[in-house]
Amino acid sequence: YRTDYDENYDKDTVMLEVKDVYWENSLKGVSLDLHKGEILGIGGLTDCGMHDLCKVIYGLKTPDSGSVRLPQIGREIRNSTDAAENGMGYVPKDRELEGLMMAASIKDNITLMSMDKVKKAGFITPGATKKLADEQVDMLSIKIGGLELPVSSLSGGNKQKEAIAKSTA
């Protein structure tokens, strides 16, 4: 019996390295390696530091000491721009306060982090933004009334899918 996980997993290839991270009173010497093909889940009780750890990994918080690295490309993640430029995504705990612009359109929320994908000769084109948004809506089966409606019009589950689409587009 084999799964795609078995075929993609490579225990010798570290894709993400978190080394001895300290941040305020929340994180105290956190280290982990994420190998190629692994799926990493971080869980715990309220205020255990898991959300702070995710923000440090994505570069939204700067650790007091320690590092977050992508060893395959020799890059350290120092801020969220580094993370996004290297294919990382972040879906926050509170999607309505941190993850989405509730008054903005579904299309604008999806494409916000992907402007480099919708530029043609230095200009952002309406056709490219619509195409990217349509692709994400289809891929994640987001139930919408139209791409120009505000994100606030979506149900809770569809807002969550929208936050995922924004971070993966």
C-alpha cells in the first residue's frame, strides 16, 4: 500500500528549518525541521504560542533570537515579503480581522498577494485578475454570487476558503 505522501516524502531534504527561536515570553527555544513532502500541523491550547510561532515562521514577528530558514535555497525568512516571495502562505486565526479586507471584493482579496501574477508589461490587467480569481474560486469550490461582491457577503466557511485562496494564489 502506497500513497502520494510515500512517493513525495524525502527525509533527507529539509525544506524549512526553525532553529532555537525565542520570542518574548511565548516561544522558548523552538526548533523544527520540515522535510520535503511532509505536512506539518501545529496545535495546542489557547495562548500556548502556536499562533506566535506561525507568525514568526512567516516573518510577521521578528524572533528575539533564532532563525527561520529555507535551506534548499539558502534564504532566511526575516519578514513576510521574504516568505511570500519564496512561496509561503499564511492564513491567520482571525480571518476577518487579520486575513481579509471585508469591504473589498472577493476578486481583490484573492489577487491582493499575487499582483506579480496578474501584471502584463508592468500593468495590472482586469482580465488577468478575473482569470486568477476564477481559478481560485473553482479550485476551492468557493460559493459566491459574483467576484465583485464584498467578502463580507460570504458565509464563514467560504470566508475561510477565501483566506486560503488569497494565500495560495
